[in-house]
Amino acid sequence: MSDTTEQSGATGPQEPSLDEQIAAYQREFRDLDPQVEKVVSALGRLNRRMNVANGRQVADLGISNAEWEVLKTLVLSGAPYRLGPGELAKRLGLTPAAMTHRIDRMAGEGLVTRDRDETNRVRVIVELTDEGRQKWLDAMRMATAFEEELLQDLSGEERGALGEMLIRLLRRVELTQPDAGGRLTDLD
């Protein structure tokens, strides 16, 4: 069994190893560069698995990945952690309707408040509550522990090199696909 063979604890059909996937692709598409495919497929699988792991962690806190994204976006906006729904939707790549639905749910859970802007009564402001900020902090603590464990086999130098390589790949995607930061469809 190669080092890219993946084990699954699931009882259903297993995903093929990366080597098996690449061999099948090469059989069907002879122009495939196996090195490129190995990198891209590994990144895709890693991203998917990390999203699942993150979803499990935030679910333990009583929030969804979608709610986590809103909390994170409000924290990234800086104190006092306030944004308009339109700006939130834009930053998250969502439609206004999907953002309204998400804000409604989160306001009902006490994670955010939604109030009229005192300086412009037409404008609505979404603000992180103390409870929402605590959920964000708890999720960050869990994520930090998970990420440290994920990277435990890499030296500091290797982590730095990997980070730089991934940033170069990210920049290439951002350069060639500038609109790829949003969603093709709403996830809610």
C-alpha cells in the first residue's frame, strides 16, 4: 500500500487512493500530468476533510459552518464587530436573501443583533453579541488545537515553506479567477 492510500472508517464504498485515482485518470486521459493531479487532488481532499472536521467542531458548540463564517467575518471587520447585511453578503459571496435568512437565524440564537443605524434609519447594522464572540473564541481554540495536530509532523521550516507554496497557488487562482471567492450557489 502506498503512502497516498487512504483508509476510511466508513462502512460504505471507499474513495480510491490518490494513486488509484490518478491511474484511472491517466487511463482515460493520457495528457494528464500525474504530479499536477496529485497536488490538486490532495489539496481538494484535504480541504474537504478539513471542512468536515471544522463542521463537527462548530456543531459541538451549537453553531453551523455557515454561522461560523458570519461570526468570523464580523470579527475580521474589527471592533465594534459591525457590518451591514449587504457588506456581509458580499464578503461571504452570498445573495442578500441568503444573508437575511442567516442573520434571522443567528439573531434568534443570540449570536448577533440586527438594529437600525442611528445615523441612517434606512440602514441596518448587524453586530456581534458577547455570546457570538464567545462562540467564535471557543471555535478558534478548537481549530487551533486541530490545526496544530494536523501539522505536527512538519518542522517549523517545512510549515513555512508549505505556507509560502500554498500562498503562491492561491495568488495564481486569484489572478486567473478573480471572482472565485464567492459561491456558485447559496449553501443555506
